[in-house]
Amino acid sequence: MRSILVNADRGASLDDRLETGLSLARAVDGHLTVQIASAIARYITIDPTGGSYLAAKAMEQALADDAELAETLNARLRGQDVPYDIVRSEFDPVEAMELSSRLSDIMIVSRGQDVAGQLAILTRAPVLVVPDGKGGGVKFPVATACIGWDGGNEAAAALRGAVPILRECGEVLLLTVLEKPGGFGGIEALAYLSRHGIKAELVELTRHGSTQETLARAVRERGAGLLVMGAYGKSRMREYLFGGVTDHFLSDPSGPALLLAH
């Protein structure tokens, strides 16, 4: 996990994302890429007759603001002990991150940006979702990390993507509420982790209420700073209509940092 991609904007949570990226880069000897997406298309309007109009002054101001942000970030990162670069994109944030993720090992976004779910589905790289308003971001190594394990493809993708982070954790707990037939059980997951030098404890949970409520309670009781989980094991439409684990944790402002993969 050497190539770390951070989404940068002028939002209040940017500082937490940067601090998380810097801490992770130090822990895994990685390189930080900070991406600013200017979203040029938002300044172009097409009318019903096919004509197009460019809000030139607004676009110029936005580009100038993003250039100023790039300079500010460069000044801040220049004094850090982490190799970095700052890149600009003319696409919207999701498309820009999707394109850059092809040669990234992990992407860092904030929970309040509402892009984590889309990125998890669209990309192969795992998505690290930083809680908003905690101050200082996520510090690595994490003392306690939980893995939400149901034996499915999504959970397996998240587990594989999290290995470099889990190696350094003080405690790793594999939490399972067995519901998905035909998947890999907890013992197989423990064996996989062991091959990577990670000693984890299997915790089988008795379901009380929904799966997400059971899992959230267990994560909270154990004081975990990170939850590794598959994203959208059910379709997004099904989660929208009936609720689901992914949306529950993405919408929980008090929840831990998430590492998602689909």
C-alpha cells in the first residue's frame, strides 16, 4: 500500500483527510497524492435546442481558487516527512478519483462528502472513509480494528485491501453474524490473515435487531477505530428501499473510520 490518493476540496474536513493520509503514508512508507477536482462541466449549460453556454467568469474564478488551494497544500506538505504530489483534474470529484484510482492502492475521503459509496462500487481500490469533526484524522497504527465478515465477495475484497493496515494494528477482531450461505466462514478468513502475519480473534455475534445494529453495537463496545467491511453486498437499490449495513455506517456520524471495498 504505497500509493495513497486523497481527495482535496475546500471543505472543513480536508484537514482530517490530509492528516489521515500523512499518518498512513508514514506507517506504510507510502507516497501521498492529493487531487483537486475542478469540475469544469458544471460551468457549461446546454439548452433544449442544443446550444451551449459557458459561465466563463465563474469558471475562471473557480480555477483560480483551486490554484490557490494547490499552492496552500504545497506549502503545507513541503515541510512534512512524506513524499507527495498535488494533481489537478477537470472532472468532477467522483470521476477524477475513479480515474486516478487505477494506479492507487487506497483512496481517502470524508464521510460527509457522500462519495464513498459511489467510489467503492466504481473502483477496485479500497476506500478509507474518515469521520467528520473528530480532529486530527485517523492515526496509524490503529489500536483496535474490526472486520465485518459475512463470507461474501465484498467482505473478502475489503479484507484483502486492508492487509497492510491490519498488520500494524494492536488488536484485530473478525466480527461475524453468519447470514450469507455459500461464503467463506470465519476460520478461513483467520487462516488468510495468519498467512499475512496478522493474528486476529474471531467473534461470533448473536443477532439482536438488524445485522447493522448488531455489528454497530459490537464495534462500539470494543472501541474500534476502524471497521473493515464489504460495500453493498446487496444492490444499492435494495439498500435504499430496505436499508443495509453499508448505508447504516456511511450515515452514522458517530461511527468509526471505514475501509470499504466492493
